[in-house]
Amino acid sequence: MNLAKALQMLSPFEEMPHYDTAVAQLYVAGSKGKRELHCAAYRIRDAFASYQYAVTYGKADSA
């Protein structure tokens, strides 16, 4: 995986809080190698997806 593909994976989450921090983390992971970049990209994507799910459906359950 290269940095462009990793950034493309996170593009749906551009409006999320801490997106800039996540992009910076990808740049750092990319300097450590492809495997580290791959792991970081999927870890960050999963975290954003979980956060988005919690925000979207968490409010509906509490009402």
C-alpha cells in the first residue's frame, strides 16, 4: 500500500474531528515502511467508522 491509497481510504471521513491528526499519523507510518502504513491505515479507518457509527446510531438508541 502506498500513501496515496491510504489517504484515499480515509477520504470519506474528511469532516470527522481529528482528521488532520490521522493524516499526519499516516505520513509518519509511511516513513516506517509499507507494512506499518498498511496497519495504520486500516486501524485509523476502523476507528473513524466506529466513531461515525456511534455518533449516528448512538443518539437514536438513547432517545
